[in-house]
Amino acid sequence: MLIFEHSRTGRNGAPQSPKQKASVDDIPASLLRKNRAVLPEVSEMQAVRHFTRLSQKNFSIDTHFYPLGSCTMKYNPRACNTLAMLPGFLTRHPMAPAQQSQGFLACMYELQSMLCEATGMAAFSLAPMAGAQGEFAGVAMIEAYHKSRGDDARKEILVPNAAHGTNPATATMCGFSVKEIPTLDNGDVDLDALKKAVGPQTAGLMLTNPSTLGVFERQIETIAKVVHQAGGLLYYDGANLNAILGKIRPGDMGFDVIHSNLHKTFSTPHGGGGPGAGAVGVAKRLMPFLPLPVVDKEGENYRWLTEKDLPQTIGRLSAFMGNAGVLLRAYIYMRMLGREGMVRVAEFATLNANYMMAEAKRRGFELAIPDRRASHEFIITLKNEARDLHVTAMDFAKRLLDFGYHAPTTYFPLLVPECLLIEPTETEAKEVLDGFLDAMLQIREEAKTDPDLVKGAPYTLPVKRLDEVRAARQLDLAWKGVEN
Amino acid sequence: MLQAIGVNDISALFEEIPAHLLADELSGVPTGMNEMEISRLMRARAAQHPQSVCFLGAGAYEHHIPAAVWEITTRGEFYSAYTPYQAEASQGTLQLVYEYQSMMTALTGMDVSNASMYDGASALAEAVLMAVRGNRKSKSRKILMPTTVHPAYRKTTQTIVQGQHIELVEVAYDQASGTTSLDALKQQAGEDITAVVIQQPNFFGNLEAVDEITDWAHENNILVIAVVNPLTLAILKAPGDWGVVGVDIACGDGQPLGAPLSAGGPYYGFMCCTDALVRQMPGRIVGRTVDQDGKEGFVLTLQAREQHIRRSKATSNICTNQGLVVTASTIHMSILGARGLERAAAACHANTLSLVKQLSQIEGVSCVFDSTYFHEAVLKLSKPAGEVLAALMDKNILGGYDLSGSYPELGNAMLVCATEMRTDEEISAYANALAEVIA
């Protein structure tokens, strides 16, 4: 039932607004609203009950194992939320003078420094509000860098075909054309193809390492050399930073610019699809182009850098300070982890993934890349099950929901047929991993004996499989007051 | 677990990384803190911020937020869920977003809304890109951008669209009214223009002649992008009703609907448009459908526009929305209802009228423009605004926004705002303080 369907005319949370409606008679009638907007008319308690009940229809990390590959669904410590929502932070106006905001700015400055240290970059800007915006900032800086050197012919960005869809979409948004580089069966980039692809038109290469196939790119030094020798720059997509935190740093691998998804590696909440934060870091030669704002320290004082300090900046990405509250949560998480905790993150995330991979193999599942170490995630391909039993990766995913597990990422990366990309993260216990794999095994047994059972799943959730074709053809995107 | 993997040591799991590249200890990161220690640190940092009385708006506004809003929003089921890719396990988030989309279309008078963008400024940038895709009659990629649009919104738009050969043409404002000059606009008639942006209320707080501008634009095959404050729409004309047929795209920042100031974010950008443009819309969209048994349910829809399907041909690279803040906003709108929002917005207007009346009686302080304003106004000062605001800050009053950086032609001028949170006593105290400071 929609919140609108609880409405009764005149009802609202009366104590939540001024007692009287003040006059607006001085505003010309032609500029005033004609009819009152149709919003819900419910009591506060009705709203609280409705939305509490809605929340209960969600899977979440707090309630379920959520091994969504490439998304790093780790536990979000509650302290990060409580402390980021202290009134001293919540009531701070974004344009309040820096002198009145030293506590907040100190956190942001130290966050920049810790990110530099953890990634081996020279400087960081916290401006981007999500990974995709971090990518945008990074690629825009690559463009600005070449332009500043009068190197205008570099119009192409190289992207491995295993990359996230945001990589090519970002390159296009920044005005580049995109060339895809093939990936070998063992998960590494096809070096010969890369060597043929680079040239005076190459602006840069965007790479995720470990890749979306869940393996570490072993030829990274050669790749860096090939791209750099051609005059291009190397972009690090930080989506999988969790796998290597404190173990190996993108800066040491030769990357010139990176973005870090703070909502993945640094555990800020995913919030049902955002807000994220996509802080962007650079090697020294790209520092002049960083997006604003950046926090600097002079003596004991913190302040914002402006266009005067960074005249070559690519500019602003938001009206104020990006997703400041998200940045605070990441800061708190990093301080709690500390340097010793960061290494443990990578080690335990990798341990959990490799354990699951070994145990999946033991249970007879086919691995997409069987002869490699997993990073923090690995891929099962269900192509045999699909061929022999006519039960697809999607069917497995939906049936897993009945067992109380959120499905892994399905059908990504696009290179692997009928795949499940599984990322357990470091915060899950062995029993949970075993339980998930047992459920997978049981589903395969079901697929052999009663495939329709699997194909009809889920059964235990608020709805069964939904008609997506109808959703796209008979668009119903807003309640319009009249029920069908 | 190591045994199952077949290794003796956890370091063996990293053997594919070239050994000489392995990092030393991260000496620049402090050692870890327990929850007691981090709590002490963060409380001390938060306490460094003086609790001042806020008369500053300029795109972020202090409003009352019911206690229930963030209590429910931070429930783990909302807080720690991800993008609703598995629809059956995400009906809570999906239904909520559908309800949000319904509320935003009701407020803006538009046909459809997406599930939100990052913030108001980046939503405007995306609206510009969308207009370029959507206006098939125009080839120029020229956008008319009045200088009465928020300066940071203009800068953000410039950053985001600069790679795509789009020209943002500034349109001057009328010196007397502080609104977009219709004469300056009409000089563009006959040119090939893709879209015009109108902010209502504009950055100065003034009310633009939205009907005239919308109709003029449409007569010239120009798409209209409205940037609006959603709270003011409880009182002001909905963009869908501007002019004869309404605007094409309405966007803005959702912060006034339930997001705390929070040092600048997270807020969210909203974006609404006409049915004709829905396939050009960036970002996630939720649709209502049915399940196998015919029962109502909700899914992400029109995903063929998005980066994870279309890659380099997507409408935008955006993947996230600002889901958690949208959750708060949807609860906020449900509790206040249209009547509650109307009262809050009217109180903002009345308080600002009262503030401006008292402040402009002070010698050395005067109103700059003669237009009707909503809940912000520009005041001219006999001393530099920076000095005056610093002196007010010493009295714990956040007095407004110094306009000298973005609008040097206004001289010593500041932008002030009084929301429904300000009491009569606070407004009088501000007047007394300003009288002292300016004397």
C-alpha cells in the first residue's frame, strides 16, 4: 500500500510546522501556486509505521549476508554514523567561515593525508560525490594535463573490456573516444593488443587492479611503461582497493590518478544506492588540476584552497563540499582501523574470498579463472548448469534470496557467461561463508530434481519475480491520484 | 581456512603481486583507535564549532527536521542496503523511491522524476546535457545562463559540460529589479539556442518573471530548465505551470526537505521532466509493475539509458543516486504534508520580510533591489561585507553571504536569509548587532 493511500484530507504531523500560516499576500498572484500539491496527508505515527514497514522489506548488510561482487558490502560501524551526526557537524553551514569550522576541516585534511598515504599519491581532493564523479574528475584532469602541454591530439581513452560501464561512459562525457582492450583467458590484459593500441592519440588507460575478474594484474609494471612511453597517463579505478589496502599502493604501481570509492573500501553506508564519495588522488604532475575544494593547512590553521591557489583546476563538482557527512564517516572508519587495521582489511578480505573459492570448487562449481589466486572476489560460472539443467545464474540468484542470502553480482563482468561475482568482504565469519556455499549446493541439487522450483524463485519475499518488460513498456513512474 | 586453500600463511595469498612493489608499513596513517578514543576525538572536533545563529542561506538552509525522519532513515535496513538490483529483496527502497518520485512530480507539476542526482548544482549540469540531447530542433549547443543563477551552480555546470562543446552564454540581470533582464534575453531571439535556465527564487532571493521567460523561450524553440527550491514550491507556482505549457526540465537541491546543513552534504539533486524527455533522463528511475501473481511491485526501469548497459553510449556516467537522503526527504514530506511545507515556507518568507525591514532601517544599510523576494534578500552596506560579517561572527551571528566575490558590481553587499527557525528575538538581536557593527 502506498503512503498516499493512507491519506485523509487535513491530516498531518501538525507539531512539525509553524502554528499559523503566515501571509504571503505581497507575492503577485501570478507567481503563486494554483493548487496545493498532492502529498500524503497522514499523521506522524502513520508515516513512521509505513516507512518502518517498508524498511523491513529490504535486505541489507545489517540483516543479511550481501556478497555483491565489486560493491564491497562490508559492515558499516555504527560509531561512524553516530559521531558524524554530532550536532557540531550537522549544524555547520557549508559557507560558514573556515575559522569557525576548524574541527571539520581538520578531519578533512587528515582524511586527505591518510588517503595519500594509503594509495601512494601526492595529493587528494575530496570533492567528487561518487565513484563515477571521481572518474569524471580524474579523466577531466588527464584532459587538462595534455591540453596544458599543448598536446591536443590525445583524443582516445583505452579501457579493458572487463571494465565497469562507468569507465567508457565517463570517457565519453569528457569528450574522448573509447577503445576497448581485450582480456586474456587468465584474466590479464592482452599486452600485445595494448601495445598495438597505444600511440600519439592515447590520452590514458583506465584500469581496475585487481580487475573485475577478481585477479591481480601481474603485468602492471609493463602496462604502465607501455602507456607512459606512448605519452598517456594511467588511471586507477579504485573500485577494488579493498583487496590490496596496505599491501600495495596504486602510486607504487605507476598510476597517475585514482579515485577511491569511500563507500566501498572505507565503509560508508550504501544507503540504498547512495550517497557515495569518490575522492580523487593524483601524482605530483596532476596536482595543479585537482577539483575544488581542497583543504590546506597553514601553520595551525586549516583553510579551503580557491581558484587563486589552483588557477588550473578543472573546477567545481558540487555547490559546496561534496558529500561532507560521508567523508566524515570515512574519516572515522579510517581512524578506527589505523595502519594496522588497513592491512588486516586486505588480508581478511582476500582470505575470505580464497576460502570461498576453494570451497566452491570442492563443491563442484566451475571457477571462471581456476588457476589464479582470487583477490577479494572471485567468479563462478554456471554455464554447465545452464546448458544441462536449463537453470541460469539469475535463477540461482533468485533462489539464494529464499535462503536468506543476497545474491552475488550477476552477469558481470560481461566476458564470463552465466557468472556470479562473489565478494564476501573481511567482516563475514567462516560460518556465514559455509552456509552460503551449502545453499548454493542445495540449489544445484534442486535444479537437478525440480528445476521449476529454482526457476520460480523467490517464494519467501514480499513479491515474486517482477515483470520488468511491463515496467518499461507501460511506464508508471509516479502515483497520479487515480488508482487503476 | 588456510588449509582449505592449501597455503600455510596469509601472505601466500598475495604471491601474484611483484614482491618489490609490496608496501611498507603505512607510517603516515596513525595507529587504530577504539570507540572510546574516537568518540573523544570527534566530540572535541565537533565542539570546536561555535553554535552561531544562522542568517546564511545561499543554497543551503537551516530548517526544522522532525526527529522521526533520521531515526527511521538510519535504520540498518535503509542505511546498509545497496542499489536495488535484486528487486524482490529491495521492495522497501524501491517503493520508497516510487513514492519520492510521486511527491516530486506533485511539487514540481512535472510528469516524471528520477530517483535523484548528487546535488542541485550537478543536477543542473545534467539537465543541460539532457536538454542538448532532447532539443532536436537546435544544433547550436548554446545555453542561456542568467547570472542570477547560483554562482557555484554555474561553475559546476561549466566543469561538467566543458568536454562536450557546449557554450554557456551569460545573461545579465536588470540592475533595478535583480532579476533576469527580459531585454537581454530578447536580444537572443532568432539565434539558435538550445535551452535557457531560470532559477526561482533566483540567487538574490528575487522572483523571476517565469511565465514570460518560459513562453518567450518556447516561441523560439528553446527548452526551459527551471532551478527551483522545492520547499518554496509549497507556495510558489510549480514549474509545470509556468507559462502556457510549463517548463521542460525542473531540477534543484532537495536539501530544504529534510537534510541537515551538515557542512555541505550529503544533500541530493532532484530532476523532473516532461514525458517527452523521459528517455533522455540520466540516473535511476523506479517504475511500478506486477509480479508473476499479478501483485503490485516496484523495479528499476528504463535501464537501457544507463552506463552498466550502454557503456560509452549512456545518457550519463552516473550510477548512484543519493538514496539515503531521498529516504529522509520522503519521510519528511510525508510527515509535514503539503500544509506543513506551506506553513514552513510562508514562515521563511515572513521572517525574511521582517528581517529586511528591521535591518534596512539601520543607517548604512539599504535594500538593493525593488523586486518581490521570497526568503533571501540583498542588502547594501556602508562598509565591506567581509568586515561586517566577521564582526557579526564575533557576536555568534552567521550574518549572511558576502556577494563581493561573485558580484563585485554590487559593491559592499550581502545576501541574508531568515528561515522558519529564526525567532523574533533572534531577528531583533541581529538588527541590534548590525547597528553596532556598522556604526
